[in-house]
Amino acid sequence: MSPNNIISSADRILVTGSNGFIGAKVVEILLEYGFSNVRCFVRPSSKLDRLKQMLAKYPAGKTAEIVAGDLLSREDCQKAADGVSVIYHLAAGMEKSFAGAFMNSALTTRNLMDAFLEHGRPARFVNVSSFTVYSNLKMERGALLDETCALEDNAQERFDAYCFGKLKQEELVRQYGEKRKLPYVILRPGAVFGPGKKALSGRVGIDTFGFFIHLGGENQLPLTFVDNCADAIVLAGLKPGVDGEIFNVVDDDLISSGEFLSAYKRKVKPFFSVRVPFFVANAMCSLWEQYSKRSQGQLPPVFNRRRAAAEWKGNRFSNQKLHERLGWKPRVNMEQAMNAFLAQYESRTP
Ligand SMILES: NC(=O)c1ccc[n+]([C@@H]2O[C@H](COP(=O)([O-])OP(=O)(O)OC[C@H]3O[C@@H](n4cnc5c(N)ncnc54)[C@H](OP(=O)(O)O)[C@@H]3O)[C@@H](O)[C@H]2O)c1
């Protein structure tokens, strides 16, 4: 571990969502770096197989703590944040309702930040947000999307509860930074992929209508392999001099949606897909949106222009800030990452 970290290897670290797809990797990398006082927060209902298997692999896993609770409870947040120096906050609401997303992304974050300020020893609060917060509605196709780009200003019209929850969460974190001097860093990962997550990103296409509609064409995908993403998250909690900063997380040597789909078809299963260019997808989404408005919501506006822009318009992505300010480098290159992702389909794991 570098002597330039803001904490020592014995300081207490809390990871929320520690049993999740990315959270378990964050815990693993912390143990690998030699942090011996890692507290893993899980919900009482969580299946802990992934986390327990991973803890067993590392000597420092023996001293890691598992604390069960719900971040909606202020009492549980106090238990979680007690004596903690750095929080990696990955727990989030993935539900489709706006109320659910608000509760499990924004309210939980508020409870946790309050507990951290009152019961912790706050050195850094790492908030894991998402690319979903961006709006590229007014951006040109192919323009570079980086940390300075506009955020979505109408998540309701985009009919995207997850985006709404993440925007509210970020807003709160920035407020706590300004008003209560919470030292924070926000990370916005793109599409995180790797073993443990089999679903294809919606940015590639959709199979809602009984066959696969390939909407991503030759657009670059904002991919980040789970190990690379988790490493960026870990660094964000350790590096000095980055309080109040925001980092996009995407890998180097990004591939296109078409390349991703071809590799998937070659390795996993061939299937029929229809490629729909963006201008057609955008026109269809616009018609769907108008009809939904006219039918006064009888047809939910699941397809709309904002969503079309966010997922299929096609932008380029930068990880320059991640390299320069956090000293991040991908642990795994894109070829190795794709091989590891596709290899999971050979095993019988669900
Ligand atoms: N996966 C991606 O492609 C991606 C992309 C960009 C950003 N992110 C962000 O990265 C973070 C981790 O994502 P992931 O893919 O690892 O998700 P995940 O596997 O679904 O993990 C999310 C975790 O949050 C926990 N959680 C939800 N509500 C909670 C609450 N009220 N109290 C305590 N824990 C709660 C869940 O617990 P249970 O196990 O009990 O349900 C789950 O373990 C999230 O913030 C997500 O928004 C993910």
C-alpha cells in the first residue's frame, strides 16, 4: 500500500452493497491492498455466498466484519458508520418505481452521510453514481462525453427511475460537501461487465418484442470491466487531493456495440437480430412518446427521445481524468475482459 494514501491500513473502511456485483470486488481489492479493518454492510435478506467465498481467499478476510442492516434505518447506519474513516457507498435502488429508487438511492445516502458525520472519522465518502445521470439530448452524435457534460434535467420524461434516484443521490452528496464539509468523491461508471453479470447492456439493443433489435450499431460502448471499475472506486477513497471531484469510469480501448454483439453471438449462441439505425430508433421513440402523452399514460412512455439519446445516440467517452488524477490503469485489457465475460456462459452458474 502506498504511503501517499489518506488512511493507514488499520483504519476502518465501510463498503455498502458489499455483496453486490461490484461491491464484492471492491472488498476483494481492499483486502488485496492489505486493509485489515474492512466492514462489509449487507441487508439481512442478502445471500452472502459471493462475499463469504471471497473473504475466505484472503488472510485479511478473517478480520473483515459483516454487518447486516438496512440503510433506510438511521440506527443501522450508525452501526455501520461507527469509527469508520472511508466509506465506499455502492448500495443502490435498482427498482423500477421512482419512489423505490428515491428511497434506496437518495434517502439511504442521506442517512449514511448523517451517520458518517456524527459517528465516523470522515476522511472520504466515495459515492458510486452512474453514467445514467448524463443527458446527451443536446450533444452532437460522436461528441466526447466527459465529466463536464450536462446532466439529465427531466428523468420523469425519460421514464427512468434509476436515473432519477442517482441524480437525487448526487445532489445530496454535493449539498453535504458544501454545507457540512463532507469530504466526498463521486464516481460515474459506464456499463460495468464481467463474470457474475450475464445480461447484455441495453445500449447494445433490446429483445422486448420477441427478437433482438440491435440499436447500438457501431457506437462505442462505455464499458468498464468489473475489476477495473472496482480498482478505480478503491483509488478514489485513498488518493489525496481529490475531494469534491467527479470521475467517469470507462476502460481504455473501448469496443463498439456491433463488435460486442458479434463476439457474444460467436461465443455464446448465434441468434437472429435486426439492426436499426439511430435515426429510425429515435423517430420510433418519438412517436411512442407522443402516443403515450395523447393516451394520457395508458401506454407508458418506456421509449422516448431522452432514452434514445442516452442509450443509442452514440458518443465517445474519456477516462483521461481517471488516469491523470487517480493514477488509475486498467488491470485487465479489453481482450482479456471480453474473454472473462464470455467464459462465464460455459459454466453452469446462473
Ligand atoms: N452494474 C453496472 O453496470 C453499474 C453501472 C454504473 C453504476 N453502477 C452503480 O454501482 C453500484 C453497485 O452496482 P452493482 O451492479 O454492484 O449492483 P448490485 O449487485 O445490485 O448491488 C447493489 C447492492 O445494494 C444493496 N442495497 C440496495 N438497497 C439497500 C438498502 N436499503 N440498504 C442496504 N443495502 C442496499 C443490495 O442489497 P441486496 O443484495 O440485499 O439486494 C445490493 O447488494 C450501484 O450504486 C450502481 O448504481 C452499476
